[in-house]
Amino acid sequence: MSAIPPAAAETIDKQIESLELAGGVTLVPRSRAEVERFFTGFELIDPGIAWLPDWHPELGVDEVRNGTPVPLYAGVGRKP
């Protein structure tokens, strides 16, 4: 199987995004650095900005797809 050319990959990405929005999916994956910007000026509550399963490790949820951790981050901040 050959690689998808960059132009085709971009087209596919846009089509998937359109389908997700049409279906009501509003999740926007963001890097840890992008999530950190939402908390500027806030006091972070433990465990801070963390990989989503780390918020409740006792649940044993492992957000992995095809052997790769899904980069979903969460945080709770308190306004000082």
C-alpha cells in the first residue's frame, strides 16, 4: 500500500472534519501546550494539566488507539 499524497491527506482531513461537525462532534484535539494556555492566570488543581486517564487512574481506563496514547488533556483551575 502506498502513502497518501499530502494534498489528498489534507482533503481527507477536511472531509472528516465536516462529517464530525455535521454529526455533532465538537471535540478539538489539542496539544498539552495548547491546553495550558486556557489556564493562564488560574491556580491549577491537582493533578494539574494531565493526560485524561491520569485524573482518575483508579478507573483503569487506558486511552490508547492502535498502540498509541490518545493525546487528550484535562485540567481544572481556580481563579485566584
